[in-house]
Amino acid sequence: MAEARGLASAKRFWKAVSKGYPIIQRIPEQTSQERTAYSSDFLYTLTTDRLRMDAFRRAVARFRAHRVLEIGCGPWTPLVDLCLQSGASKVVAVEACATHAELARRRLKDAEAVQVINGRAADLPSEVLLAGLGGPPQLIVSELLGYTASEEGAPAILLDLQRRLGPTQVVPRAASSWMLPVRPLELSSWHCLKNWLLHGGWPSRLQPGLYDCRNFPESLELAAPQKWEEFDFTCAETLEAQLQQECHLSFTLPAGTEVGGVLLFMRADLCPGVDLDTRRDETSWNHYLLQLPPQRVGESGTLVVSVAVDARSEDVRYRFEVPVFDPDPAVPGLANKNMRMSNLE
Ligand SMILES: C[S@@+](CC[C@H](N)C(=O)[O-])C[C@H]1O[C@@H](n2cnc3c(N)ncnc32)[C@H](O)[C@@H]1O
């Protein structure tokens, strides 16, 4: 029953994606953890993401690991299946959500090599994680990547495991988040109607704030992407130094260009030669649009975006700040203001 519902939801998702029109939905103010608490239907869609599954299959197969620890197996355990297919003889699969863990247990009831443990990785003693493996893991597999590299808490979770269990290979071994400025998105009434039918929102006038978006037209991109956070999951020292990051990105645009916002997306480096780029590849990952107040860049053509990230806990916090140039006089109160979106103080 749950599987049939997941399949139907995955079909709807890929059908909407294949139509190519921009899909856009305002994100309410939420913590990273609330935003990334996925339903089992949504997690089913991930198992039908061919590019994602193929990339993980190739990366996991490279290691031929016998003892594997998976963090966040979800209800459908697609990465456990890949580990078993690659010759793993012991897999411990940890899942924080009790309902997902129960579904995973039922799914894997005949797989003697697999133990499913319900709990957050950081709350489980090392002895509990290691008992079912019969030794330290040779590989940690963990798809805790959101639309951004850090929002599902992968940096803090993997650093904790690297410290407790000793240096261990990880798939994915690294991930980074990128952004690029875009022109304002203007949707036809037809596309507004399609969005309304899909998720109940009518996106004709985008207000400043954060949006979940998909199929954002390439023709509206204004500059090459730049990186705003990066994490190396294989090395505890490097990862520890990356938990707090700040950068000031400077984009050069033609003077006077109208800017609608910045598009945020993610790149994951699964192992040498196998990567995923959620802007380049048509995967199940959407993007974020940080919609700015209506504005044009000044004579210098420079758009500066300042970003701060605090990934020391699983509840990752961000601050994005963009000076507003030449604000639209029709929008009261914008003059000389910065556009600031922050849950990091
Ligand atoms: C993006 S899903 C990936 C599911 C599955 N591994 C896959 O690749 O399709 C992430 C899963 O990790 C779980 N999770 C998130 N944080 C966790 C933590 N700290 N410890 C264990 N599981 C966690 C979530 O409940 C969710 O089921």
C-alpha cells in the first residue's frame, strides 16, 4: 500500500518535471530540520531518480566494502540494496525516523546481513553501531544531502562518526553549494495555473524570500555559478574547520541589469570520477530561489552576496545578505536597505 502510494507520487513528480515549465513554491519559515523531514512518498521518488541511483551504484561498487554503515537509510533502503549488490556481508542501517525505520525493517526482514537501528546517529553509542558489523566499518554511505550540501546536517553527523569510529571512507566523499544571479522570473497565466494545480500556490508575483523551484529557465541566468560552502566528509580535521564558513561573492553583470534573485544548488562528489550537479543533471533535487526585492545593479555592474553558514549542529543555520541597488520606488521602504535572510544570529 505504502509502496503503491510512493510509486504514484513519483510518477506525478517526474511527469511534472518532464513538462519543463518552472515549478515554484514559497517556503514557509522553518528550521533546516523541519524543512528536510521527508515523507515516505517523497523518499520513494528518490529511489526512482536514475542519475542519483546510478551515481551511488558506481561509487559504492568502487569500494567493494564488506562492513558498511549507512546513516539515514529511509523506508525504502535503496542504498542498502546497492551495498549488498556490491558484496557487503554486514550492513548496519541507521534511521532517525521511527516510521521509516519500521518500514525499512519490514522490507529487509529476510536480509540476514542487515541490521536496521532506529535513532539519530549522534545519539547511538559506538558499541551499538559496531556490534552488528563485527568490526569498524570499511565504508560509511550517507545520502544526507539536501538542495544545499549542509542542510540535512551531513557535516556535523559525519564529523562525529569520523571522530568516534576513526578515519573511514565515505560516499559521498565531499559536497558543495553554489549560487548564481538570475533575472526576474515572469510566469504566464498558463504556468501559474499549472503551479496551482500541482501544489495549490499561485506564483504570479514573487515576494522577497525563499522559494523551492525547479526548471528555472537557463536563459535567465546572469553569471557563472560561484561556490558558497564546501565540505570534505573524509577528513575530520578539514571537516571541523569547515563547520563555520563565511564568504562574500562578487558577480559581475552588465551595468543596470535587472536582478530577480539568486539560485542555489548543490554538487556532490561521490568518489573520484563520479559526481552529481543538481543544476546540470536532471535529478530529484530541486533548487532554492532566493527572491530579491525588484532592483537593478548599479554602474559598476557588481552584485555582492554575503553568506555565513553554521553547520556545527544538525540544525544548520544560514545568513544571506545582498545590498539592494536602485530599488524600485514603487516598493516602499526599500531604499538603502540590504536584503537579509537569516536564522543565524
Ligand atoms: C535524503 S533521505 C535518504 C534516504 C535513503 N538513504 C535514500 O538514499 O533514498 C535521508 C534520511 O536520513 C534520515 N536521517 C536524517 N538525519 C539523520 C540522523 N541524524 N541519523 C539517522 N538518520 C537520519 C531521514 O529521516 C531520512 O530518512
